[in-house]
Amino acid sequence: MSARRRSHRRTEPGADGTGAPSGWRGLVTPGRALVFLLLVAGIVFVFQNTGRTEIRLLVPVVTMPLWVALLIPGAIGLLTGMYLVRRR
């Protein structure tokens, strides 16, 4: 007689009865939806702010698109935050 191990994990059956998530339920999670919305907002932001602007960097005056001028301090802030969280 062979003994089979059974998993005690309960799963809800999918459409095919295998317990796997079916359709969009398994693909779309709240985290993925949030990332997608942020991506769309970022793309809209870039296309809305294509105008050039002058920025003084200590002494020289630099002309660049507004979205780049706002992206640089955002990236610096993101990297600083990641560094500080990692140090804890």
C-alpha cells in the first residue's frame, strides 16, 4: 500500500477546477493596478510638460524640458529614501 501525502491547503477552484486563479482575477492585483495607474499618470505628466525651461545650477543657466527638471530632484529623493530605508 502506498501512502499519498495530501496537502491541507484549501484552494478555491478556478474555472477549470484546478484551484488556479482564472481570468483577470489572478492577473490584476491591487498593487499592479496602482503601478499601472502611476505609469499612466507619469506618461501624461511627461507629455503635458514638454516645454523648455531655464534653470540656474549654481552659476550656469541650463535649458531643459520641464519634465526633466522635475524628474531629477524626484530621482534624487527616491534614491535618498531607498538609501535611508536600507540603512535601518
